[in-house]
Amino acid sequence: MVLAMGHRTPLYDNHLKMGAKIVDFGGWDMPLHYGSQIEEHHKVRKDCGMFDVSHMNVVDVKGAKVRDFFRLLLANNVDKLKTKGKALYSCMLTAKGGVIDDLIVYYMDDRWFRVVMNAATRDKDMAWVNTAAREFGRSRHPASRDISASLHVSGLEVIPRHDLAMIAVQGPNAKEKVYQALGEALRTPAGALKPFHAATVGELFIATTGYTGEDGFEIILPAKAAPFTWQMLNEAGVAPIGLGARDTLRLEAGMNLYGSDMDETTTPLESGLAWTVALEPSDRKFIGREVLDKQKARGVPRQLVGLVLEGKGVLRNHQKVVCNGAGEGEITSGSFSPTLNQAIALARVPAAVKIGDRATVDLRGKPATVRVVKYPFVRNGKSCL
Amino acid sequence: MSTIPKDLKYTKSHEWVKLNGDGSVTVGITHHAQDLMGDMVFVDLPQAGTKVTSGKECGVVESVKAASDVYAPVSGEIVEANAALADSPETVNKDSYGAGWMFRLKPANKAEIDGLLDAKAYEALVASEKH
């Protein structure tokens, strides 16, 4: 084994102190769990927990033409963002309509949008955004080799925020615990936020977004303040949660994972993300649009569905799904649902498959029956099945 | 830190074997093995009467993270499987050398037991895997 040190977030030492089992995640040394992944999962569904998501890629895009830039760059339409602080989930596509990454963009003011992208895709995302920004700004300067540096073109600045950390606090008691830990002064500005909104409060950027299907905040803060903030949250009774539980929580919540449920070989239309693609107005020429228009006109051949295993066992990524008479599909995210106490999955299957159908999955050489369901599987602590 | 019981025998595939003194052996997976796998959610064990072959898979443990075969440490016949694990697979995590046992087995050839690792050899194996 080659021992290579991964990137570390400002909270790495906090994780070690709390007994985290550290694993490599997209080049980052991250906590998998702090003892029991399943107990952490239940903690978030029933009380609250905190996740170090500082590995995610926070980028500020500023300037007079920032909205026009995102109209071009994103498959969803930033013109839906009319009130300051509102967030939008979107895919960023290749010219062929494949998904480069999924992201959240926050409209902070007319000259400032903040984007949060995935960690594992950081380099290709920044190369793509910078290329798009240079073409958009008609820049004739040679491209910088350093994609982690800020980029200035006419009317647009792309600023990767390496100086920031990010902590997600999620669960039915998350908000109360945040006020308790970080100050009552937060209650009014943060408590007033509607779902999928953000506001800045002093040095904190507080958003009502998340990846668990529970209430809570995602807090972006100066890297230097992260260890102390993490400690304060822990003292208020917020348990640390690792990436293991993060994955089962998001799967139960029916939220896509980049690289598993979609990538550059799939379009958002065949990844359960049609709701994030704004084809109206038809004159908005976003990157990848032509392919999506064609795919929609011809009929999307594949769809993402939920699966529930009827018997015992665990569904896993890449298992083949045989859909009676409709062809074959593949599990894109399979795991065990601690809330439902059974195996669940997202799977890409032929378009003819219907909700309520039965299908067969090869479980380590044994055929097992699964039921095709609508997802999410769990929202706000309760089964949706 | 995991401690490796001195009175047990071990396999390279991380099963432990306890000699019961009545001609049967009890088999489970080691603390190290359950630690690598994480939270167990499903255990599939051979039924009593099943003939198993040393080094061949005879059961499956699945955690949230991964599935892993359980191998028969020696050839023989299954006498009893731990039925309690079907409803509480987490016992394998909590008490891997005790209540988390997997099955009892009547070895066909007692000499095979001598070929298993002792605690010291197993400790060395675990240490070598950490590097």
C-alpha cells in the first residue's frame, strides 16, 4: 500500500480526538464514522448531528454579469432566484448533456452568487467553470495553469474560497442546538430563513439546505473558526456524524450522489433530475441544452427509480436489475436503510418500468425480488413507503 | 485497541475457533474483522447438518459498507448456527468473541485444528495488514 497523505479539513484534529475512523474520500482524509455508523444515522433522524463538509468546494462568483453567466452555465434557471438568499439546485452539463457535477447556487445579491460543488470533482469543475468564464468574458489572456486561483474576466470574477470551512447541522433538534451553541443572536436571522435560503450573519453564512431530508442548517464559516465552533456544537450535545451515515441518510432522502447516480455519461433527464432542468424559456441557451431537447423529443430511454428489497440482504451499487419483460437496469446507489430496517436502492432502469412493478436483483449469486417504488424513502424521520 | 484472546485459534481470513472440549468447535469472526466491516446488518449462516470444507465459504456477513464471506476454518459438519444473529446482527460488532459467535462445527479431522494460527501468529497477521 502506498501511504499518501490526503487533503485535510481544518477539523481533522477534532475528528481524531473524537475517535473517528478516517478514510480517503476523493483525495481527502475524512471521518467514516466515530464508532457506529448506524447509531449516527438514527441520531440525525431522531435528534441532531453535525457533519464536517469542509472538503466541499465553495466558490464565490461576483460581478455585474454574474446572473448572465449562470444562465449559460447551469441546466436549471437562475432566473427562478428572485429574492436575495434563495438557493437553487442544478446540474452543470457538458456540451453533450452529461453531468459534470451537481451543485447548489445561492443568490446573495445582484453581484454575488455563491456556489457549493462536490469535493471529488473539484479540479475538473474549476477547469470547466474557468473555461466557461473565459469564453463568456471573451478573455484573450492566456489561461492560468493554477485552477485554484481566482479568475477575472470582463464583468465576472471566479473566487475559490479556500479560506472557508463548512459544517452541516441536521436533525429535528438541529436549529435549537445551533442557537444554544453559537448564540441566541442567531435565532432571529437564521430562524426566519425559509427552506432553501441563506443569509450572512457576521462571519457566518447560514443556509437552510442539507443532504439528509431533515431540518437544519449548513454553516459556512472562516476555516480558523471551525475547530472552536465544532467544539461548541459538541458541548451543546450535537454528535459528530461521519460520511458513512451521510450516505445512508441521503439515500433514504432520495438525494442523488454524483459519481454514483449520475456522471458525464448520463443526462439529468435519465438521472431523476428532470425537475432541475429548466427547458423554459426555450431561448435560454445553456450548455448541454441541444442534447436534452433532442432526448426529450425522442423520449428518455432510462429513468431512475427506487427499489426496496422484500427479503433479507443488502442491495449494492452496480448490481444488475432484471425488469420482467422490460429489459435490464443497474443499481446506482444501494445500501441498508437503518430507518426502514431493510435494503433500499436507487437504480437506473428502462423507461417502461412502472412504480409497483417487481424486478429481480442478483444478490451474490441468489436471485432476490425487489419492489419498484417512488422515492424519497424517508422524510423528516418518517417512512414515505 | 482490540485484544486477541490467547485461548482461541485463528484463520488468515479472520475467523476465530474455540475448542469446546466435547469434540466440537465454535466459530466466529474476530474483533479486527468486524472493525474493518463496520456495522453489521445481515448475517447468513449455514444450517445444522451442512457439510463444510476447510477454506471454503459457508456463510455471509454484510455490513452497511460491504459484504464478506465467512469461511469454514476446518472441514466438518455444522452442529448449530447462532439463530439470534438473524434479528440482531449488531451483536457481532458488540461482542465478537462472545454472543456474536456464528456456528458450532464438528471437525471431520482434528489434525486440521493444529494447522490454525495461534493468538501470537494472528496478532502478527493483523499487524502486517495495518502497514
